[in-house]
Amino acid sequence: MSYRIKDQIKELFQYKYALIGIGILLVLIGISIYTVIAIPYHQATYLWRGGEGIWLDYPRNAMPSWINFFLPKKLPETIILDTQKTQKGVTKVIVPFGEQASKVRIELTFNYLYDDFPSEINLFYSAKYNVSSPHLTIYWIKPEGQRFKLRELTLRKNGAYYISNDGKLALNLQNYYSQKIGEEPNYVMSPEIGLFAVEDKSVSKLETATPLKGRYLMVIEGTLFEKNSDVNVKLVVYGKVYGAAGTDHLRRDLSIALLWGTPIALSFGVIAALSIAMIQIIIAAISAWFAGRVDFIVQKITEVNMILPFLPILIMISVFYSFSIWMLLVVVIALSIFGSGVKTYRAVFLQIKEFPYVEAAKAYGASSLRIVFLYIIPKVLPTIIPSLVLSVSDFVFLEAAMALLGLGDPVAPTWGKIIEDAYSTGALYKGYFYWVLEPSFLLILTALGFALLGFSLDKIFNPRLKER
Amino acid sequence: MSDEFFEVEDLYMYYRTRIGPVKAVDGVSFSINRGETLALIGESGCGKSSLAKSLIRLLPRNVEIFKGHIYLDGEDLMKMSESQFRKNIQWQRISMVAQAALNSLNPVIKVGEQVAEPLIIHKEVDKKTALERAREVFSLVGIPEAFIDRYPFELSGGMRQRTIIAMALIMNPEIIILDEPTSALDVLTQANIMNLLKKIRNESNISFILITHDVGLSSELADKVAVMYAGQIVELGDAENFYSSPLHPYSQKLMASVPTLRRDKTPEYIPGAPLSLINPPKSCRFADRCPFKMEICSKEPPVVSLEKGRFVRCWLHAK
């Protein structure tokens, strides 16, 4: 039996599948290391659990931006114009006007070159004043020069004008288009369509309405009534694509959960597979070696444990004690250590136990534990490594399945959690395929990596499967 | 006879089976002097290996009876507890080269460490010193020191056998039980191993108990010969007299079955098969296969003592 690790690694590299598997796993490990360093766990959970406040500038249910490469229509990205940042297309002028007051004029211009309407438009503002709040009027000027007065606002210190939710504006726009094209649009026109649409017959139907490409301008004019008064605005024209992974129904960037899901899935799977196999081996070896009463007790415990249904018990425990993913890991290990593996390994150990070299060890007085750990267990380790590697993905899937059942970690962002969110908000029904496919793809990739490596290892350690 | 430092007296070891006890060792007595080699010969299944295991107390789980006396320097080893025996006697004063020695090496640790194992276990010395000692023993048994870092599968059969012998030697025991030390080796390697054992015997004061079914091989090393049949020693004597004139009919037949080079003689065989050790008859156990069978042979034969500590268990020699 060959046992040179160096040789076996060399042999491993001769299998193409193994190389692919190792490549996949290295990429996943790289992602994990990057994630843990770049986004510390507390920050990740804060972002993930922080609610919509943190994510206000992000579009809702946006697809990943690379989807544009595959679509004939170019979907819009989010455009943010902020007067607090020096930015192209943003001008703010304040001119004194009388003793106390001053006039303010803010111009926000941007080029809109996409083939689809934005998903939402919001204007956030903050104002500085003591008693009299500033008063603003907001205009919208389309590339062809049409000018719409959106609203007059008396500002609070912090607030937002949700343009998309402005029902009065929507009604005005509807009337405007009805007069202009002589035909009532057959749908409820929301402001983001009205403010961007090409003004011809096409606007009468939702399917044919197209946005006008060109330079848009938002003008905000108003009066500040106090000397030190100031006003800042931020216009967010929400796109329909965002980032590398898109966003979910709470505007959260999915890439955070996808990234953090990687180290969690890998460590969960590896720790579970490794510790379950090791503990099972030790239990089986002790059971086989000491025989008699020890063997009887261990085997009875195993048999009872094998009859008990694993998943229902796991669900029951996690319903009663909602716990973190690491607690889940401990419970999974605890429920599995007296699993069927104990029976399989015991059968092998019963053979090894009678090998001459074990008898020789007995003859020169090696203690039972020494024989178990130095003579019996190492003999089976090489044959166990492949199945151990293969079983990692089982536990990765188990974690995802638990999350999908709503029993996962309430805090940690994981792949399973993304799928659960997608499932509970009907993502597939609404057509948000990316939301389900991204975590699923990573899950499958992980399983594939371990499977390719496992099968190749099997060929090396299990001589009967050897091809050469 | 003050030299007889190892003495076995009325040793019994029965295995328990479903159809009754197997009387593998049934009242065996013999003694060895320091530095002397006892060859224990007999057919397969006559209890040779069981006797060897009894001596080093390597008993299987299904032992029914294990009694008698084993004296080492006057101390009765049978009165020792399991842990006492393991601590003081096993491998330190009596060691063993097991049957199927070729498989007696742990496949996953290096042979150097394997040889050092007994030292580490019993003397609790650190690994470095143990390996140093292992190196010494390796050179004693003629294995190049570089082999110390190899795994068993990288060694040839002869080398593995030498490793096993090295392992038996490492604690400087007084007695080494060699249970068919050359059974799986080719003739040349056999000769090499026998020469090695001779060399060890000449250079040290270690006693060997050589268990074999190969009469020719036993003659190379033996000072004393014991012939075992059906769990009993049927003849014991010094090598010189035994090989020239065996007394027990079984011994005679055994000798006659060995082919010789110089004399023109057809090797003979013994008709019949050795009897089952479950419930052996009260009569002489060899009676059924014996060419000199007499009426009196249906009674248990006496142990007839002759000159020079020689004895034979046969009615033919009873006065």
C-alpha cells in the first residue's frame, strides 16, 4: 500500500477533473479569504440586517449589471446626483436677496441613454434653518425641452420627495399625454414613465412606451428665509440593474450575502464532514477493538440513532431553540456521530483487528489506545478521504435546506437565506430568476468542486478504480 | 542444572469452541538453559503456535483453560497479573517473532519507528533515543541504516523478516520465540535468516525457542529438540542424539519424511491425519497412525525419562 503523500498529490495532478475541482475550490477559498478580510462579519450582518435605511440609494429587485451584455435592450443603471458631492452635472447657486433671505437655484443634469425606464425616482433633501423653512419649486426638463413643474415643497430638516409615488403628478402626466397624443394611455402611468417617455403614440400602451434618450435636467428654485440657511438635495434615478449580483426586495446588495455565504458554506461543510467522519471512525474503532459490552452499547446506540429521522429532529430542535449557524453545526454533528458510518467502519476495523501486525503490537505490549490510534485507524484513513471530500457538499446543501425551511441562522447572510428570501417573495413568479439562480449556482459550483476532487481522490486511494 | 533458567511445567491452554474445548496445549513441560536453542517441531495444527502464544501470554479471547507453571529465573510467571506481566516480562525478557512475520509490520509507520515502538512503549524513552537504538539493532541484523525511514511496503520479504527480528531484539530479551521465522521466504533468504540467527546466538546469550515444521531447518540451530504431537510434547532430547536416533515412532517417521542428499532413500510419509484436538482419546494420541501399535497403546502412555534429560512419551520405551 502506498502512503507517500507527496507522490499522491503528484498523481492527483494527473487527473484533469481533479485540477478543475481544485481550481474551483481555490477560487471559492480565495473569495472566502477576501470576504472575511474585506467585509468583517459584524459589518456584513449590520448591512444585511440594517433595514432599508442603509440601502436607500439602491434599486429594488435590480438584476446584476452584466445582464446588459446579453440583452438587446440596455437596462438603466442607477444615477445619483448629490449636491454635497462635487460632481459633474450638479450646480448649486445661492444669491443673497434682501437682508436675511437668499435665492437658491440647483441644477441637476444627467444623460439618460438606456432603453428602459428607471424603476423609481426619489429626491432626498436636507435643510438647515432655525424657524422658517426653505421653500422650493421643482421642475423637470426633458431633452426636447418640455418642462414639467413637479411640485412645490416646504422643506423639513430631513426628508424626501418620492417622485414615483406622487399621485397628483401621475394624474397630471396622464392628462398631459392624453391631450398631446389625443388618446388616453390604457394603463396607470407612473411618474417615472411619464417623465422619461417619448411623446408619441407609443406611450399609449405600456408595452410600446420607450424612454427618450438624451440630456435631462432637474431645476430646483427656491427661497431661503434665514441668513445661515442652506439646502442640499440628492436625486436618485433608480436603475434596473445593479452591481455584480443585483439587489433583493429590501434593496440589499446580494453580493454581500453571496460573498459571505462562501466562507460560511465552506467551513460549515468541511467542519461537519471532517468532524463527523473522524468521530465516527474513533467510535467505530473503539467499538470494534474493545468488543463485548462496549461494542454492544455502541452498536445499540447507533441502531437507535439510525432509526430516528434526522431532518424532523433537526427541525424540531431549531424551532424550539432558534440558534446560530455554529450551533446548528454542533447539533448536526451531534446527531450524526452515531450514524451509519459507525457500522461501515466497524466492519472494516473488525478485519484489521485480526491483522498480524496488530497482534504483533499486542505482543510487544502496545496499549489498547495506542493500537486503536496508531495501528488501526491510520490503516483506513486513505480510503476514507475520498468519501469525506464527497460528503462535504451534503452538509453545504443541508445548511441551505435548513435556511430554506426558515430554520437557518437568523443573523448570518448565507446562500440558503437568499434562496429563502427569493422563495418567500415569489421571485420566480415575478421573474427575478437571478435571485434564485445566483446562490444556486454557487451551491452547485461548490458541490462540483468537491465532487471532482473526491472522485479523483477515489481513483488514487481506491486501487480498483485506477485507470492507469 | 542450575543453568535452566526457563522452565515450563504442565502448561495447559484450551480454546473454547461451540463443540467443546480444543486442547491445543495439553500438559507441556520443558526447560531451556541460558543461550540454548530449543527447536519445537511438529505438523500444522499440533499446537506449536498456541504454545508460543501461551508463553508470551498473547491469548485469544476464547481461552477456556490457561494453567500450569512457567518459571523464569525461578519466578513463576503464571502468578503475575496481566499488567505486571506486560510491564516486566513481555518483550523485555521474552520477545517473539510472530508467524506471518511479513505482515507483522504496521503499514502506515516507518520501519525505524516500528522497531523503536516497544522501546517507546515500555521504557518511555524519547523518540530520538529510541531511533538511535533502532539503528544499532538494524546494523546488528544487517539492514542498511538508510532503511530506517522506509515504509514496510518498500522492503523485500527478507528485509522485513530482519526488521521483525530487529524488533524482537531491541529490548535485549533473554528469550526470543521464533514462530516459523522463515515460512514465507525463498530458500536462499531462509539460509540468510538462519545464518543471521546463528550469528546472534553466537554473539549474545539469548535463548531461542524455534518453532518450525521444517525438520531440516531446525537442525541448523537447535541445541535441544522437542517434538510436538496433538498438543503434547512426545519427545524431547538434545539435538545430537535426537537427529541421529529419534525414539518416538512419530519422530522417526518425521525424520524419515525428510529427503536427504547423500543417502539413497525415498522420503516416507505418515499415513492418516493428525487427530482433532477436540476431545482427544485417552489412548496414545499417535496410536492410530503408529506402525508399532500394540494392545497397551489404548492406555495413556507414560513419560519415560532417559539419560541427559531426554524423555519420550511412548509405551515402546517403558520398562
